[in-house]
Amino acid sequence: MKRVGVLALQGDFEAHGKALERSGAAPVFVRSAADLDGLDGLVIPGGESTTMLKLLREEGLMEPVHEFGLRHPIFGTCAGAILLAAEVSRPAQESFGLMDIGVERNGYGRQIDSRVTTFAAEPEFETRTQPGAVEAVFIRAPIIRRVGARARVLARYQGDPVLVEQGPHLAATFHPELTADTRVHQLFLKKLE
């Protein structure tokens, strides 16, 4: 069974832990650099990206998480996707720069504009998981405005990329952990094999 860390500083890390368990992995809540030892991958959950950056700095986790991402897969959802991006706008902020994507914070609007919806995934996503529409929860979600040559779009919503992979990393602008559909987490776990 793969041991997958879930950054547990802010956001709904417990929901990710449950989704990983349902997908066949053992979640480990990460609150310090020592918690990264022996993990096969890491999930950076949603939350508020500037608050998460502050907490990462306070706990001395910025460099350890970046170094971990140079050697192991990371899956970022919502704020986690922002932190994985090479470019962040509205406003610009620091990130790990592990994926060649440009992300606009709160791209779909304020909290009142949050929504639960479904969308069709790209054929490559369905052939690597299972066919069918993806249920997605968008909460003050970012929009991926630029996808570099090394990254690949796996799903779109209203024409915008919402699930992108680059090598071992995966970024979702929605919250798959808040639905019963485990296909996105299962796709991430395949990257750990």
C-alpha cells in the first residue's frame, strides 16, 4: 500500500485522507519536514494559498516540499494547484513552480460564485481511469490560463483546463476529495507505481 502525504496545515486535508483511503492508499498527515520521510507522494489540498504559504514558511516546509516535488509526485487541488504553478496572477505570489502552468487566483469569482457541476474529461483521462462525467466542486477556484508545452490537459470546464498533469505531478482547480468519485485520486496513485 502506497503511503501518501497530505499537507495538513490548512484546508480540508481530512477529506483528501478519506479519498486516498477509498482509493487504496495509506494517508499520512504532513505537518513537519520529518513527516515527508518515506512517502511515495504528496497531496497539497485546497484552502487559501496565501495563508498556506505563510504556514509553510512558519513550519519550515517551503524548501522540503519543493525538494520532495523534485523527486516525487505531488497532486495539488485548488490552492494546491496554485502552489504547483510556475506563474500565479491576481495577485502574483510565490509558488513551487513545479508545473509549467499559469494560474489566476479566484478566476471563477468570489465565494458566492462557488458551484458543484459535472464535465466530460478528455479521452486520455477516461482511458486511464473509467469513462463517465466527472463531478466537480469549485470553491473560489483558480483558472489555469496557460498550459506550457510540457504539461497536458486531462479535463476542461467551460473551455478552461481544470485537470492538468506534467510528468509526475497533477493539478486540479476543483475539489475531487469532496465527491464520491475517486478517479482523480486513483489517477494520481498510478503515478506512484
